[in-house]
Amino acid sequence: MPIMLGAEPFRHEGGRVGVLLCHGFTGSPQSLRPWGDHLAANGLSVACPRLPGHGTRWQDMNDTRWPDWYGEVDRALATLRTGCDEVFVGGLSMGGTLAIRLAEEHGAAVAGLVLVNPSLATERWDVKLLPVLSRVLGSRPGVANDIKKAGSREVAYDRLPLKAALSLQQFWSATRADLHKVDQPVLTFRSTEDHVVEPLSGRLLLEGIRSTDVEERVLEDSYHVATLDNDAPTIFTGSVEWIRAHSRRTVD
């Protein structure tokens, strides 16, 4: 299927410090492109793959599962590491889940995590119905474009593919079970008003990881897709400063 305009993967060749960016569930690299451009402008090598089933039509997502999404970022990490001495991983929403999973699986090969409203669980009661609903319904109304900033839009599906959503639940469970393996430095940004990911995910993250270098920064003027929202400059400048402070190399 044709790729939605703006949903294409992107890559910036820079210095020997790299950043892998992971987009969210039903979203696309477009939600992270301004962040990636800012990182690249500050001398970092950047890669942001398009996850399988994303950026085309929502029906394609129901033909994919979480190992497919994880496999894509895992390959992207391996490729980025061939040209970089160290790689940090950033992610938005489920992209944060993917980033955490990479840290669990690859240990010191991931220099640190920069997370924006990462998802690890939900308190919504209707998720208990997913095993049944996913057999009889293809989708339901989506969760895209939770953005406060007027005129800002996310290139994402307006439907939530239910088979894929059930797999996301399984991915959360697998990632939560291994949170104790994460000991890398972590910077996490959390929106005070988020209509997609509840505060539960942030609590589970901070309580479950073994990292001793952990910082949570609160975003007061953004909803879920904070990388396209009013607080985006805070994320962009804050992540560059944090990566510079935690890198073994000098970032130009």
C-alpha cells in the first residue's frame, strides 16, 4: 500500500553519537520528525524507522504483531550502531515501550533512554474485551491526534486495529516483566493531561527499573503527542542537553 504523506522513515547522518527514535501505536515517523531534525542539527546521527503496518492503512496493522514492530527497531538499532560509538534510544507512547524493550534486551549497547509519555499498561475496563472483540470487529475509533496545540496534526490512523491492540497488551506484559533489567540512565517526559496513556504507566516505569540515574520532567502545556505540541521545544532542547551530559563522547 502507498505510504501516507509524511509517514516515511527518516535518517540523518551526523557524528559518532546516535539516537534511534521509535514512534507510537497507529502513528508514524512524522510525529518524531521535528525532534529528529533538532537532534541532527545538534550533531547527532538519527534514525527513525516506520513500524510494520503503520503509515499506510489501519487494516495493515491487523496483519502485524508486536514482534514485527520490535524487530524493525531492533534492526534499526543494529544498523545505527555500525556507524556510531554509542546509541541512545528515544520513543513516544508505544515507541517508549519499544525503547524500553531494546534496553532490556541489549543492555550496555543502549547508552540511555529518552521517553515521552511511554505506555506500559492501561486502566481502561474495555481492554478485557479485546480477546473477543478482536475476533468479530476489525477496529474501533482511534486515539490519534491527542494534541493541545492549535493547528498541529499527527499523521496517524483514525481507527484502532483490534488484533494489533490485543498484541500491544501482550507486548506491555512482556516488557513489564523485564523492567528490572533496565539499568541505563533514563530521562522521561510526562504530560500532566494525557488522554491516551494514564499516569499508571509512568508509575510502573519508575517503580520497575533498576536505573539509579532517572529524571522525570513534567509537561504542563501538552497532551499525549507532546513532540508535536506546545512543550515540544522543552523536549527537544532538554534531550540534547541530557544526551550531551550522558555521552562518553563530545557532541558537536
